[in-house]
Amino acid sequence: MIDVTFLGTVSGIPTRDRNHPAIILEYYGEQKDTLLFDCGEGTQRQMLTAGISFMDIDKVFITHWHADHFAGLIPLIQTMNLEKRKKPLQIFGPEAERFVSDIVDLGYFGLRFEIEAINIPFEGAAETKVLETEEYEVYSIPVLHTVPAVAYAFVEKGKWNIDLQKLKKLGLERGEWLKKLKTEHKVTHKGKTVKLEQVADMTSGLKVVYTGDTKPCDTVKKISENADLLIHDGTFLEEDITEKAHHADAKAAAKIAKQAKVKQLILTHLSRRYKDVKPFEEEARKVFENTKIAYDFMKITLK
């Protein structure tokens, strides 16, 4: 299961109702992992309001180094330090080593914990696996913005589910031996050699994509293919978009969602000029029906 919480959903300048970009992804596997995607100003206070512990975050993924997407790292790191954090923190992003080094050097404080900055490729059109655990992987891909920028895909690994009917046909019963079978894929049980595929079916894992700031581009479509959830930059309405904007409009994002065959689209990073977001939903749904408009503290659960 995955919970996605939107902590900030505005572009550029915050409003009373919308904070700078930040998204929390909580993955409930064998153990719970809390991942932060972008970290705009005020993120740690948004987390307090949302009831999410910033001390649970082990990995931060920055899409690009515009202040509205990273400025919240400065107070967040210092608060972690004041709370006597010991475990390491990984920060991923294009040119991460350069910018994280600058952030750590700001102010007079000595870190009690290690920060690992991990550079993410931002040129070309290839997907890069930037993280792998036993249960999921995270990929990045370059996108089109005014500075080096990437999109990220969280991909849960497929899981084997035991089919009781297949077990029964082989004259076998459920038991602890199945845990070993899932790990080793082949075991000898009660004198029989059993392969995992004989008694189980593979189910695809969940996939969540976050674009950060980007114009519509083929790389977003590529990394978003068959995603359960696509979180896309939807800064403007079509009538307001310009070549210099380097952002997407609601209709263009919807076209990407349709072409990539995603299950659900959520538009975020809305310009403060819009007091009423209903036109965004109407414009996008003409192209892709299952579209929602993000708001601060919106929570989506995927199973």
C-alpha cells in the first residue's frame, strides 16, 4: 500500500491556501518507508500539520534547484540536527553534490548525522535507476525546464501470490515452507521439487510518477507508461501558456496521461493567479477523465 500526501501545491509564490511544492510518499511493505519528493519553504510545518514525522524521512528526491522546490531543506536539516538525528539522510537530485554542499555550509551548526548527496543524470532521454531496495525501485529521467531537471518514478516490485488451487492440484498445503519458496524460487518439500511458478502468480507492483516542473515532453510519457498515478506539473490553463513558461498546462498534461495509459492524473504546481481551479479539472477531463486537482494536505491511497 502507498499513501501520497501533498504538502504543497503552488508554483513560484505561496498563497494562504497553497504552500511550496512537497510530496510525501509512504510505502507500507515489510517495513514502512517515508520518501520526500521536493522540499519547498515551509515543508516541515506542513508535515507537522499533516501528522507526518520528518524524522522518518531517509530519502529526499529533488526534481530541480529552484528555491520553491528545495528551500525547505535548510530548516528541515537543521531541525533534524536539533532533534539529535543519528541515521544518514540521502538527497537525490541533478547536481546534488554541489547544492547540498552549499546548504550544509550555511549557518553555524555541526551535523550529528551523515548526509549523502547523489547526483542524478539530467541530460539525454534515458531512464536511470537511482535507488533499489528489496521491495521497490526509483527511476529518474530528464525533463524540459529552464534549469537541469528530472522526473521520478517510484516502482514497486512485482509480488508472487500463492494460488491455493494450484497447491491443491499438486497435493500440497500451506505452511512456513512457502516463505522459503518465495525467497529461493525452488525448494524440495515432502519429497517433491516445487518451483514457485507452479504454485504462484506474479502481480505487478504499484507505480507513481512525479514530474516536477516541465514542459510537455516525450521523456515524461516514457517514464509514466502504465503508471497507477501520474502527478504532473499543471501550472497554467491552455489559454495562458506561452513558449517561455517552461511549464505544462492542464490539457497538455492530460494528453500525456492518456498517451502513457496511466490510471489516474493529479495536477499540481498551480499558479497563484488562479483563485478557482475548477477550469483546470474541466479542461483536463475533456482529454483524460480520471483527473484531479491537488490541494494542500490532499491524500491519495493506492493498493
